[in-house]
Amino acid sequence: MGVPSRVLVNESKDTLVLEYQSKQSFALSAEYLRVFSPSAEVRGHGQGQETLQYGKRDVKIASLVQSGNYAVQIIFSDGHDSGIYSWDYLEELAVNRDQLWSDYLEKLHSAGVSRDADAQVIKLL
């Protein structure tokens, strides 16, 4: 797919829409983009160093900044701004969304944490 022909943030600022010349488009939620940020803060500096992001259900996209011709920086309402999303990475997130999201929800469940910032999950024995 390559470089999108248009990148839009919806009015409620909770979805990024990627439109391509092929007429294909993808809508990615702000929460999804935030928890899969390519930043070192989220991904760590190598395999197994990832930090599980939780409590991000209500995060919004505060703004976008183009980074050359290859990427976009997304600034989120929770202050996170260190992820540079290459067009290739956004395509990977779009194409693999269902599996990545399912895996993420399973990790949240296993860790006993919630998508909601103010929720606590108690594991019973």
C-alpha cells in the first residue's frame, strides 16, 4: 500500500483514518495506536522489554506532526509524544489489527489490569 494519500483524525479525536490511492482505508483507534506506540517507552530496547500499556481507553489524538516523507508523530492527550509511526508500521498495525488487539486484550487479562484508567481488576484464587 505504501504512503497513504490522506491521513485524517475524526472529529472526536479518537480515530486515525488512513486512506490510500487504491481506495482502501483503515480506521485505527487512538487507544490502539497508543498501546502499540513504536516508542522505546512502550516497546523497550529489545525483545521482552515491552511495557504493557493499560488504562488508555479514553486517550485521544491531540495532534499529528509529519516526520519527513516516511512517518507521522502522534501526540496523545495523555502527554505521550515520543512515538514516530512510519507508514510501514501503520500499515502493519492496520493489516494485523484483529490479531494484535486480541493478543493485547489477553495480556491485559493475564496481568489483571484494565483498559479503563480508574478501574482495578482483582484476581480471585
